[in-house]
Amino acid sequence: MHDLHTHVVPPATPFLDRLATADPRWARLEPGPDTGDVLVAGRVFRTVRRVAWDLDARRDAAEAAGVTGQLLSAMPELFAPWAPSADGADYARAFNDWLAGELPRHGGFYAGLGVVPLRDPDAAAALLTDVARAGLVGVELPADPPTAALHTAAWAGFLDEAERLGLVVFVHAVGGPGVADYPHPMAANGVLFPASIGTAIGGLIATGAIAARPRLRLLASHGAGSLVTELPRIDFLRDTTPALRELMPESAVESARRLWYDPLLFDAGLLRLLVDVVGADRIVLGTDHPFMPVDPVSFLDDPLLPAGLAVAVRTHNPAALLGLPAS
């Protein structure tokens, strides 16, 4: 059982003394015996359990629960989308070096996703060779990077390079600036996360960016959120708009079937719909560990879902995405 949507909080950030004194917005961990506080701009953003940063304790707990491996990615608050390009690049290198250095200590239990400077897509693309050389399997991006959406020309070179290198691109849902409009952050989370990831993946499909890169290994968090409701509309418009057909050499559904998705839709009926559209082989286990209070994918065993789906999601499909033996 390989979990591909899990987050890690490094014990020390932003790693570099120069950055640590430059801006209080860098996320920091203040660890305690059993829990730790993640501070952003001097305020507690989230209290996390020890397994968020202690990879030895994390592995012990995961193996006891039957997990055979985890793909580690940065807690989204570590993206630092506000960081100036040069600082963002230095921070990304330091984070990637830290994560790549941790992986060999755990006998292959962990794989890792790096981060890139978000305000400079060209610099992000240039960093991908180092990511691959370090032994990381890919990178994590927010659904709404600053300066330009993922489907725009600004990110074309990045996507081309990720495809060339065979790296996984994990696009993670975010709350964005609209969070401040809600009386509670969890209310914003419930509304904005599905919308943000659906918009990001839908944009990549509707502009032909996915069709143009058939070997791109892109994983969408949270089941791509609203995407499954967008696909029929996109294809209706494509069928009736010659210019859109020229932009999209294949249907939206065909492009969607090239991608991978975690099952974090919180409902068996919604997951069944996604499976019917993209195929049972495109869903990989992802639990958002260790930030969910209970198992968010327990519904995988719901009889409404196709027979054998739960086993495929937990074993064969993650192995296929990562290029691992199915066992």
C-alpha cells in the first residue's frame, strides 16, 4: 500500500540563515515532544503531530498500519509563492537537498517530491535536472502559482522539461487569497480546494497543454476537484467551436485519461463518477497524511465502487505511476 499524497514538515526551515532573518513569512516548525507548531509570519498556522517531521517515527507508525511506502511532498504552506525569485530558488535547492538526503536512510520506504521557485517558471524549469539527479521522483506545484496559471505559455518550458525528464508533477489544491473572505479556514478549505484544482487541471486540458505532452506524468490532488463536472462542458464547446477543436487535438475526456488522481473526493459516488470517466487505473492512493483527523479514503471499500478498485488504488496504480514493481 503506497500512499502518494502525504506531506512532510522539515524540522528546520527555511534552512538558510540569510533567509531566516530576511522575512517572517517563511514557515517554521517549533517542535515539542509530541506535537509542533508551524509558524507563518509569527503566528501559529497549524499544530502538527510528531510524524509530520520525525521520519523514523512516521515510518514505524505507517508500517504498523500496513503502509509499504509514502511519497513525501512539502506541506503547501512551504511553497512560499511570495518569495522573490532568487530567494525562492535558494530555498528550493535547500529543501530539495534536505529531502534527497533523508530518503536513503529509510531503505526505500520514502520517495520524494521537490519544490521549485514559483515566481520564475524558467528558473523552475532549469532546476528540474537537479531534482532528477538528486533522486527525487518529481516536484509539487500549487494549483495557482503566482504570476501565471499553469496552462499559460510561461509554464510551457517547465512542463516540457518535466515530460522530458520523466518527472511526476503533483499539482496540489490551494485556498488562495479568497480564504480571508470566510469566517473559518475550514469553510474556505471545503469550497476553494476543489475549485482551485479543478480550474488548474481544466485549464491544462482546455488549452491543449495535456494533449501536447502525452508522456507527462501529472498527478492531481483531491481527485481534481470540480474537473469531472467541467469535462462535458469543455467537450460540448469543443464540438461546436472550430477554433477550440484546433486548440484541442483530442477531447477533454481523452486528455483527462492521461492524468492521475488521488481519491480524496470524500464520497463513493463522486469517486465512482471519476472512475467511470478516467478509468480505474488512473486513481492512486493519497490520504493527505498526516493532516486528516480520520481516514479520508475509508470509502474505497464501499460496494458502490467497482470490484477490485480498492486493491488497485492501494497497490498496482501507485506502482505504475512511480515505475515500481507492483508487489
